[in-house]
Amino acid sequence: MDNVMSVEFLSKSENESFARVVAAAFAAALNPTAGEIAEIKTAVSEAVTNAIIHGYENSVGMVKMEGRIHGRTVEFTISDDGWGIADVEEARQPLYTGKPDMERSGMGFSIMESFMDRVEVKSRLGEGTRVKMSKTIEL
């Protein structure tokens, strides 16, 4: 049977570190290496930061993080009910940023894709964004 968890938190920047800790604690059941934990935490951090900065901009909403362990694979889904992304493929391009006036690198999706085995992004304008990513932990 899969192990699952779900947590919701306000789209406040201080909750990004909370999400990192929750993801690490959940993934720890698979006995990952320190490097694998760091990669998972970084990928989750990028997804949560995107939800906070881009999903809700200057407003406050809820960010939902779900986790699932199936076999040796850990999966996280980060979702918001915010603005949504007009062009997901464009947003996934390295160095693209929807906030050029802010000090943002535009590497969030690239980082997620480099640290996780699979990253799926679904978004609808005015309805929010859902980022689902997974990583298999080798024995």
C-alpha cells in the first residue's frame, strides 16, 4: 500500500522552509542519501516558491502539498488556485521569468527537472497551477 500525506499552508515566503522540511521528513522513509534529500528539498522549494511568488503575486492564498510513496518512488504535487500560467512550455524554458522586475533567475522549472526524474506542469489561467514531480530512490 502506498504511503500518502497532504498539507496546506498560506502562500507566505516563510512557509517555503516548512515545505522543505515536510518533504524531507516524508521522503526519509525510503532511506535516501543526503544528496537525494537535498535534491528533493530544492525541487519542492522551487515549486512552492513559484506558487507563492507567481501564483498569488501580492495576495495570500493556500498552497497544497501532497506526497505519495509507491515502492521506491516518492512523488510530490504542489498546487495553488492562483493566477495560472499563460504558456507552460514558455515558462519551462531556462532563464524565462514572468517577473523580470524582480531578482529572479528564471531557473525554477529547470532546477526541478534536473533534480527529479519526472516533472509535469498543468495550469489554467485564473484557476491555478499544479506541479507533480517524482524521484526514484535507488537501494
